[in-house]
Amino acid sequence: MEKAIELKSNEDFEEKSNLGLLTEKEVYEIPSALHNVLDQKDFLRDIAKKLIEQKIHHLFLIGAGSSYHAGFAISYMFNRITKIPTFTEFSMEFQYLIQPILQKDDCVIGISQSGETKDTIESLKLAKEKGCITIGITNNSNSNLAKVSDYTLELKCGKEKSVLATKTYLAELAVLVILSLELGRANKAVSNEEYNRIWVELIRIPDKIHSILPNLHKKIKERSSFFKSTKFCFIIGSGPDYATAMEAALKLKEGARIFGQAYSTAEFPHGPITLADADTCILAIIPHEEDKRKKHLINLLDRIKERGAKILAIYESEDPKSFPESSDYVIEVPNTYIDLQPLVMIIAIQLLTIEIARINGLNPDTPKFLTKVSNL
């Protein structure tokens, strides 16, 4: 464990401890926010049935920032569970990349916590002109996104006051998970056994997060000094964890002013590994499944360690014996199914961002140069 940061006075301690209070409060509200999403199961099931009845050919998930990352994270599940080809794109690129190939039997899902992201709203309007079904996922049922959508899926998180998306990000993930499950069921693309298994685990997630938050936060406070002097960090993972790596990179930039760069495990050796040295920090997102993606990541970390880089692992396991030897520090989170890993892994990164910001005297509630809604 790194030596604790020495503060100059009680006044200094009080000032630093007040930083990020809004963000921290909203992280601790995540279990409640997830329960609110789960309560919408029947409504989401009805939407899924309507989409299958209209025989949609493709699904396009669009958004910006954290909302894009939420769509990307669950697109893996959409493709696996629904068997409907699903693609994720930045809403600002939608008109150039996706609009030319849209068909009237496609469905475009715009994700925006505020419901006021200009590019996302404009993209849904373009999709409607092509005769597509449009869905808006937002925390504001009176927003412009809700007004232009055929269907609106509400996050029901309550007001999120911190600029950093925390509870709304988890709510977006949960809405998308439920929609993919219900689409898979309505499309008869997922077995009843797997459907029930995932649902049972999803219902457990809010309580899992609630039970781990105090101890997880305590451990992260102890390890946050590991990042005290860090200016640059690679975040690596694969599958849905790659999407989490992208969200982690954004959170570190926004909240802690660390330049984070996400890479998939397979892509990191293609050039970026040359920058992994003693001045580099690596944040690795490691699943518990003993599969190919985990094996490749562990092998990659061994190579990186030989170059002297510092490695912090977010590890989905409760067995210390299984922690990768190449890691300097490990933060454990509970095991869950691959489709639900984004909901668990990101909690540690949100808390880590808050604590790194604090030890550097930054306020993640109101990051410099950022506002809650960003439009060009």
C-alpha cells in the first residue's frame, strides 16, 4: 500500500474531503437508481414485443460520451441475445456513416441522459425521415429527445447534479440490458433457462453494489495515491470490458485530469505497447471467466510488466490466489455474468476517479471547462 498523503492542516483536510461530494453521493445512489429501472420491466417487455412484431432488421445504438459507451457496452449482449444485428455509433457521425444505409425496418435508439444532446436529437429526426422506428433513452421525459422519439425509455434517476455521469450511466446500461433480454425473449432467440438465469442475476446487482460500496470505497482510498503523480494511463480490456475501458478513460480525463487512453487487449500490442515503460500506468479490467480474452490479457500484462510499467487491476474475483502476479495493486469487484460486467466494473473506476481528484485538489463535481450538456 502506498503511504497516505500528508495534509498540511485540519483545514486542508476539510477542504479536500469536501471535493467530489456530489459525485460520491450519486455513486452511492446507484443501487436505488437500478431498482427504479428494474421496476420498468413490464413496460420494456411491451416495447420489445412491438419491435419484434414490426420485424426490425437492424438496431443502431447512438449517443455521445458516456451514453455512447453505454450503448457500446451492451451491444455485445444485443448481438448475442437477440440475434438482431446491432451496431453502435457516435451520434455526430450517424448522418455520415449510418443514414445512407438506413431502411424503414431498422430501429434507431438514441441515448442521452439529459435528452438535449443536439446530435442525438438530429440523428433521430433523420431516422424518422427514413421511416425507422425511433427510441429515446433519457433521464428527462420532457426533453427534446423524448419529443422526437416514437418510444421513450426513462432512466428515472432523479436529478444528477455532478457533471460526471455516474448513476445515469448505470441506469442506461440497465435499461439496455433489459431491452436486449426482452427482445431476445420476444424473438425466441434466447432459451428460457438463459433468460431466467440472467434476469435473476440482474435483480441481484443493485444489492451486490450496495453491499460492496463501503469496503470497496475504503480500499480505493488506500490505493488512490498510486495515481498521485500519474499524467498518462492506458486502460485495457476486451469484450464488454473494452467499452468499460473507454468509459474509464473518459472519467479519468473529466474528473481527475489524467489523460486516459483505452485499448482493446488485442490492439494494444499493435504500437501502443512501445509507450509502456516505467513512466506509464496501466489500468487493466480483468474478468473472472477462464477464457481466451482473460488469457490474452494476463499474457499482455506480463509483457508490460517486463517494461517496468505500473499495473493496477480491476479484478472480478473474490479469490486472492487468482490475482495476476504482474499487478502492483488489485481492486476486487464481485463476479457476475459477462453481459452484466459493465455494471459492476465501472463502480470501482467511478470511485477511483473521485479519490484521485481529491488527492490532487480537484473537484470532480464541476470539472474545468465542462458542462452537463455538451453540444458543438
